[in-house]
Amino acid sequence: MKFSGIRLMVGVGVLAAAVPAMAAGKVCDARSYGAKGDGATKDTKAIQAAIDDCAKGGGGTVKLAGGTFLSAPIVLKSGITLDVEKGTTLLGSPDHEDYPKKTEFRGPGYQALIGAENAEHITITGGGVIDGNGESWWTLARTQKNAGVLGSENSRPRGVVFDHCKHVRIEGVTVQNSPYWQIVPYYTDDVVIRNVRILAPAHSPNTDAIDPFSSSNVVIDHVYADVGDDNIAIKSGMINSPGPDAPSKNITITDCDFEHGHGLSIGSEIAGGAQNIHAERIHFKGTDQGIRIKANRDRGADVSNISFKDITMEDVKTSILISEYYPKVLPEGEVAAEVVQRLTPKFHDITIENVKSVNSGWAGVIVGLPEMPVTNVVLRNVDLQAKKGFNIAYATVTATNLKVKADEGENMTVAPNGKLISK
């Protein structure tokens, strides 16, 4: 499977249920409210005025057409469609003082370039570009300690954030160069992200493409992501979270292409858990990881009913990585069991099938904690060709038609505390 352009495959029924008010609402062209679109004048007030005016009448379409609209953060309201037309760019302001500090995701943060809070029936569409203009923030982050750690004082603005929203659609646009994570549904229900390109330089720090965070009923379909961190990272709680944390659940990821970046991840901040996550027909090329589930004793919970199917990989560093020792992969030396607590990760009921990976650095690893091994992992029709083989420890794995070919060392290494059942 290869990604070839953006295919507009939006089902009529999907959008009809989501946007009846928007279809009937008025059109608010930002230029009519004073926006210049010249790439130099800050159009923030004009764009926000268009949004607010449309929202007063129960919703409508805010149109950005032609040129580059330079803007500080804007806030979308219920019933609003932001239509960034093809050939048009919404460009984030380069001035850091334009981004107010705020508490975001229960920690220090900044207002996102595009945000919405407690809103419903929101759409971003149009074929244009939303550019976070993050280069200066990346330069700053490289000089700061813990700049990429959730909850750190050294935070940055995110690109697009939906906070406690419902019925959200992002279709047919390019989102790129966010200072931090690019698209984040946070405690948001019913999300469709379809036919979207998400871009950032390979070494831009923490520019995750899509991070569903304690969100439910999420569809990620026909997305091309080439970024500097996780192509997708499913999250549900901070490190050392005091709780309570809602899980991320009922998420499907289909027909996507991921280049560069750190792969398709569940975790590492997963204190609320994650259930019913299903990915199919994904192609990875040149990513650090392909399939990755990660946590540690300070940020885990129940992660279950997970499946990956019909996956192809080229030139990834690690094909399959399931570890409860993040940010490390394997423990150093002997590991003693600890008391099971609220944040102890519990990975189980994971199926990985129809996977072909070539020219990988490491075929993979599945390793749990001594107090909470990874259980009921099924590998079916998995073919991995790599420099290093596959490692299993503190985990129970059932394999059918598993092929691992390592250029160096053993193809498979199963620790005494691990179990591989071949069928």
C-alpha cells in the first residue's frame, strides 16, 4: 500500500449527521471583517470576529480565501466550519508573546493556534494549509530541560486542540510545523480526521501528528504524517497523575502512511488506560518504530483489546515494540517486582497480524514488568527481516506463522520469565 495524494472519501451520511446547522448557516468571509491575508498583517481580530459573528446565528462557515493569514491564537465555537481554501495558509504568529500561558491538560501550557473548548459540531476543511510556524519554538526547546515532557514548565503552544468537545471533523487540509503536538482531541468524543496531511521536519522536537488524549470514538483515516515525533500517540494521563483519568477508547486508524517520526504509539502517558484501539492497512517508511505500546510504573494503566492488521514497514528502526520500561526499552540487569499500584501498566489482549517488515534495525521486543507481565499477545502471519532478532521477557505470546530473520545473533530470544507458544 502506498499513499498517493489526498483522496476525498467523506461519506455523505457522516457529515450530514454532524453539520446540519453549518450547512444552513451563513458564510463569514474573514476579509469582510478586515483580514488582509498578506502574510504580514496580523489578522487575528478579524478572523475571531468572523467566528464570533457566525456563532451568534447558530453556526456557519468562516472562510479564509487566497493568500496567507497571519494570526495569533483563535478560538472556534459550536457550529463553526473553518474553511481554509486551497491555496490559502493560516500562519501562526512568530511572536511568542501572542500565545497566552494557560493551564492545559492539567499542566502548564500555552493557548493553541486553533482551539475550541466545550464546543460541538466543529469542522476544519477546505484544502488549504494550517502552519504553526514553530521553528523559533523548536530552537528554544532544544535549549530547555524537559521541554518535551507533558506537564513541564518548559511547554510550547500546540497546533489544533479540541478540549472537551463533541462531533469534530478535520478533512482535506494540511497541518504542519506546530511548535508542539499538532492535532490533539482532549476529552473529546466523536472525532473524524480524514484525508489530512501532517508535516514537520524530521528533527523538529515533539511535533507529534495526532494525539488522541482521553478521547473516544475517534476515526483517523487516510492520513499522511511525516513529522519529528510520534506519527500517532494515544494518551490518557500525565506522568505521576493523581487521577482521575479517563481512558482513550474506540479508536480506529485506517489506510495511513507514516514516514519519519516515531511510529504509531499507545502511550507513554497512559494513566487512564486505552481500550478498543484498532489499526489496519498502515504503511511505515523510515520511522523510528512501527507498532509501539509504551509505559512505565509512573504513567500506566489498563491497555487492552488492541489490534494491528495488514501492516507493512520499510527501513524502520524497531518493527514491534511493547515495553513497560519507557523511556528505556529493556531493563538494566535484574528487575525486582514491586507492589502493583494505580499507575502500574497492564498490557493484555493484543493481536498483531499480517505484518511484513523489511530492512529493520530490530525485529522487535515484548517485555513486561515482573509484577505485571504482558499477557495474551497474539502474533499471526508476522514476517520480520531485521539486523537484530526478536526478544520476549515477562510476557506470554502465542504465535502462528511467525517468521523472524535476523542478520546478527539469534532470530528469537525468549527469557526464562517469558513464554512463546507456537501454533
